[in-house]
Amino acid sequence: MTVEAWSITPLYTIGGTGPYTITHPYVAGAIRAYVQLNTGRLQLNGSEFAVSPEASDTTGNLTLSPTVAVTYAGLPLIIDRVTPDEQGWLAVLGEREAGLASQLDRMVQANQELRVQGAGALRVRGQLDAFDWAEGTVPIIESGKPKSGPTAAAIAAAQTRATEAAASAAAAAASAAQALAKENSMLRDRGAWATLTLYSPSDIFTSNGTSYITQTAHIASSIVADQTAGRIRVFAAKGDAGPGSGDMLKTENLSGLTNVPQARTNLGLQALATKSLAAFADIDPAAVITDVEGLAANKIANALPVAKAVTDYVDAFVPVSLAFHGVPTNGSYTRSGTLVTVTMTAHGMVSGEIATLDFTTGSATDGAYVVTVVDANTFTVVDSASGATSGNVTRLAYVLSGSRGVAYVGRAGTGDYTVYFAPARPNASYSFQLNNIKPADTPWTYWAEARSLADITTATLRLRTGYVSGTNAGGYNAFVDSARVCLQVFG
């Protein structure tokens, strides 16, 4: 026989048992069938397909078993030929036939060697064009043709970037989850509850006097059903009704109530429930004087309105009462987020006092802060800016607890302070008293006074402190920072 050029059978898509045409000659047992899976080629065994005729000098047909046709429907079918490396011609005549038989034997042996070597190589189905393979690169196939691909270093760099990208994606996902959790933890006032409304976690709403908080996102059906299902829970329950009965909805300081004693009883005022309205008129000087005298006669029932009246009277007469420490003190600080932690030996403050801080290094924000004391040498404040920073800080002054009517105290230099009122005074014609407390028992005279008439304003009062030293025969006057300055503003 003669053998024509081999044209491999094209790929088929499995659609039934077949038959599928074998487009080339073949010998018995030479046809192989494969299914192309995502994970590679799956070779079918002899019971999963049949070839007809068994051998052919032209073409033939391949038929799949019903099980294979159903299992792998829609996948590529590959038909290949693997001819056995055998030489079956035996020379029986002369020397020429013996030489031809020897040559055929060597050709078959060479083919056997090539087949074994080819089985261990990377292969593609079909033929590839020759190409110049650049040293150090990985060959790739692009548009059906081989070419030099990336280097090992480029592949390693790509793998590193892929790992970094995966880490960034994971970090972004974690940040998104944290942001969502933070958002879900923020309380949102949704007002009165309404059915068929979408509520998100941490939404607050009210129904019949009770406040509820949303546990999980849901479309509202009913309070009972949503609470039973765990979608909402009570945030603040409606209070129980009191035992009394009285109108407490008036706004005229009890004057418009139908039953004043009953209303006072409902407030828990006990004996005060039967007192006349005059006892509560704490803005009436006559009532105040009467109750002060009554208090002296042990009329304890009048103590509550009298105390309120006296407090209001003092607050109105002395709207500003200030004591501050004005000696600069140095320390250090660190900021994490917006929380600034200051280390200052024996700072002497208590929580709630207002310190004016000058951050001399680092990026913390200068200003007046309400302090929270950690211990005798440490306190914290909350900055308006955030971010990690650290450095040195000077406390210029601080307002002592118990002061009122003042926002903070600033310091421009030695013995030079500015008091900032809160709220501002109605006009600049107020009277005031200043005292500079001596730091120790000394014959020197310590003084405090307004810096000038122009420095007395509705918003601020700028003042100077100092001392006069020496004897009757002489001495000197100097500005000095003070450890305790007191200010009272009248009217």
C-alpha cells in the first residue's frame, strides 16, 4: 500500500453518540479518543467508543457509548491516531530483500525512540511554526504561533504584585466591613414608626411612647411581629403612669394649673405641695427675704425654694467668678487619632478644668482644652485634628474648677493674660475685682489690674500681674506670672 500525507481529524463537539468521521487511514487498534476537560484531556477506554471499520486505508467512523455521550455532552472530542511501531515484513529471498528488511527495522526502531521521547515533551495538537527562542524566557503561543514570552524574573515580579494586590483587596474588604459595622453602630433617629418602611441596623424609632432600636435590616410589618422575630428590641420603655392626677402640661411656672397642690404632690414635693405660690416665686425679693427669715426659724419646708432663689440671685449679681493658674509649665505629648496624652510632672489639675496649651513641636493644635486627668503627672485632651504626632507642649494657663462665666484664659507674655468671657458681657461698663495671690508669705506686694481702659471689652478682659519689692527707701516693680489670679465681675 501507499500512505498519503496525514491530515489530523478536526475537533468535534460531543452531541450524541455519533458517528464522528475519522478523516485519515488507520490500522487496527491505532485510534485513540479523548474528551477535553477544563483540567486536561481525558482518554476514553476501549469500552467507551467503537471504530468502524476496524482498519481502513481511507476513512472511518467513531461511535461513542450512550453514557459518554450524555456525561460529556457539549465538550470537545479529540480523535487521534497512534500507529504501533512494528515492522512485520520478513525477507525470504536474496541479499537485496535482506538489506531492505534491515533498513525497515532501523526506521521502526528510530520511530519507536522518537515516540518515547515525544511522550515526555510538552505538545500541542497540530503543527507549530519554528521560532527564535530568546534565552531566559518562557515560550508562549499567541494567535496560534509560538513566541518568546516573559522571563522568570518578570513572572516572579508579577506573582509578587498579584500577592500584594490580593492583600490590598483583602485589606480593602476588611476596611469596608469595618466601615459598614461602624455605620451600622451609629444611632439614627427615624421618628415615629411606620409599617412597610425599610429600617437599617441602629435605626431608632418610637411607637406609643416606647423607643425601639433596629437589630437587623427589614421591612416593618408590626411592632409585635418584628420584636418577636428579633428584628427590633426596646431601647427606652414608656414610663409607668403616676398615682396622682393633675395637669402638668402648662408652661407658666405652675400658674396655669388647675390643681397646684396636686401637681406638686405628683412631683414628689411632699410638704411643699400645700404651700402658696409665693413660696416658689424665687424672683420676688419679698418672697426671698420672707423665706430666709423663715429658714432661720427652722422652717425647713421652705429650704428648697430659698436655696434656688439665693443661687439665682448670686449668679445674676456675680455672673463671672474666675480663679486661674498663670505660670507656664512644660511637658511632652503624644497624639493617637484625636486623643492627646500629655505628660507633665505634678500638673496639679483635676478633670474638667480648662487648660490653654501651646504645642511647641509636632503638629497638635494649639488652643484651650477641657482636660481629663489620668494621674498626678498625666492628663488627656481631644484635638480637633487627628493623626499620629508627638513633641513638646507648654501649658500657658488653666482655669480652676468652680469658675463660671469664662471660656478660657490666654497668655501673651510674662504677667500678660486675657480672660475670654462666655457668654460675652452685655456691655463694657461692668465693674470687677482682681486679686493676685502671693505665692508665699512675703512683705512684697503682688498686684493685678486691667492692662488699659481699651482692654476692657464685652468679650475679653486683658490684665497684667506683677509685684513691688524692696523697702521704704527703695525697690522695684516687675511683671511676674502668677500661680493664682482671682476675678469677679459684678452686674
